[in-house]
Amino acid sequence: MNVAPRMARLGTESAFEVLARARALERQGHEIIHLEIGEPDFDTPAHIKDAAKRALDAGATHYGPSAGLPELREAIARHISGTRAIPVSPDEVVVTPGAKPIMFFTIMALAGHGDEVIYPNPGFPIYESVINFVGAVPVPIPLREENGFGFDLGVFERSVSPRTKLIVINSPENPTGGVLEHAQLERIAAIAAERRIPVLTDEIYRDFLYEGAFESITAMPGLRDLTILLDGFSKSFAMTGWRLGYGVMPRDLAEHVTRLIVNSNSCTASFVQLAGIAALEGDQTPVTRMVAEFKRRRDVFVDGLNQLPGVKCVKPRGAFYAFPNITGTGRSSSEVADRLMNEAGVAALSGAAFGAHGEGYLRFSYANSEANLAKALTRMRPVFESLTR
């Protein structure tokens, strides 16, 4: 079967490829410590599951509005108004099965052949994948260790052109755990407002901020009608398998994104959306406890990484990833990741899987038990010792 040429431009998310390899080794009898997948290892809180069960029993198993159930859109509008300090109305909210469709639909709606899209590198690989898929030109902005993995503002300012149709930012960031500082957000916002360039702000890790206060670019002057805010339930509420996300955007763009939903998945499961209301408006104690546990794991794991030969790791301020510099080994990221998998039974991702500027790094998800994190550090030591001899 001959597929369309555009399929060759569509990338993938390497975490799932590495997971498949790890599962294959497990089927052969190997024990693998999974530090590759960005998924909380906590269960969905009971009150959210109970809400879904009640919704199923009440018959919430049919089609709903493509943009989302009115009651969930209202809850999201209240939540965003309260957490980002901006006024939001329900007709600016679009609910999707997971947050990825907001990336896909936003880029599809705003960028076409030859247009330019600015995005972070290293960054979530789906940004670049979709930019390429729609025929636009990816314009990566390096995130450098020496400035806390924030935007290189000099490169950013030189990269903005009359062809720039969208700026993508992510803070706290995957894979680095970096957080954009106020001055960086302020400069990005000023240029976007001056040039009237929309900004897609990926805030899926907002709750996973360990130092300082979260700041959203949506509240910056001139950005209210230019931002598309992406968020969801997968990370904060340990609901990865539920597939529930949303975007908050100007009304006219919301209408276009809703038509894309009509043409793709029709709507998001109604009983899942009703569970989402319980997540936003119910007990937040499980979220607080989970984030506190992730902070504790971060401290333990990053300290352990810095004891390994050839490794140095800055302490991430957000998300739940460690992004250690392994240039001290003199080996490529992919080679080190492969050796850790095959020799130590530790599944990690090559930093290069997140873009060219990720070479020389690895990404570990510390969404695993402290016992397994300690075991992974012990297993990895002989590998790094052999790499640095």
C-alpha cells in the first residue's frame, strides 16, 4: 500500500519505542527498571474513580458535544481563572481525549506549508513532529544547561521572522525540568504581542513545581487574545490512561479546533469528563502528597546521579525528569542509553530523542519507587565506571 508522502514527515515519541524494547527484554526474563515513561506511578484518586463509576451507572455513555460537556468546560474556566489569574469563559475551552490533540490541532490550524514555528529544543518530540507533518518549518530554540534550560533569548529574538506563525513554550519543561523565568516569559510575551504571534503554552506540569511560584505567560500584557493554554489531567491527577486534556484559547480559534474534533474523534468520553469535574473540584490532597513525594525522589535520585563517574546533573525545578549531562563519558547519548538498558536493566531515554540540543544528555523519569531508583543507581554505576576508564 502506498502511503502519502507526508507520512514520512511524521515522527514518534521515543519513550514508547524504548518501553516496547524494555517489555521485550522482560518477556525474555530480564528485570528492567522503568525510568523511560513520563507517567506518575500513583493510582488515580478514589473520589475521581468513584465519580466515573457513578457517571457510567447514570448512563453517561453516549456522544457529547464536540467541544466538551458544558459542565466540565465551566469547571475548567473556573479552574484556569483561579490558577492563572485571567478571566476565562467556557466558550474559550475545548476538551480533548488527552492533551496531545491540542498541540496537533493548534499547529494544524495556525501553520501551513512554509510557515515557521518556534519551539524549545530539547523539547517534547511531538512539537517538531507535527510542525513537519503540516509542512511548516521547525525553528528550534536551544535550551542550555548554563541558563537553567530556559529559552536562549538571543537566538529567539533572531529567529522571529515575518513567517513566524506560532511560538511554542513549555514550563515546567519536558525533558529538562527547566522553568522559564519571569524575565524570559516577559521578553517572549513582548515580542509575541508586538508581532501578533500566537503562543502555545504547554502547562501540563504546572503542579510539579518544587521551588518558586508558577507563572503563566497568559497573564502577560497583550497576550490574552494570543495564547493557547494546554493542560490536562494525566499528570496532576495520575489519569494518563483516562485520556482527558483541554485547551483554553480565543473563541474564534476554539471554533476551528472544535471542527477538527468533529472531523477526527467526534468527542471525548462523557463519563471521563464527569470524572474530570471531580478531579478539579474535589479533594486536592492526593495531588499535594504526590508532588511532595516526587520532590523527595528528585532530591535522592539527582544526588545519586551526581555520584556516578562521568555524570553531572542540575537539580530540576519542575516536572518529574532528571536530565543529566553525560558528556564526561565521551560517548553518545544513544550508546549510553542502550548500554544502561542491556547491561544494567535500566530503561532511560537518549537526550537526542528530544532534539539535536539534547545530545550529551539522558532523560530519566523518577516516577518510580525510591527503592527502584536506588536499585537503578546501583546497577548503573558499573556501566559508567566502564565508560569512563
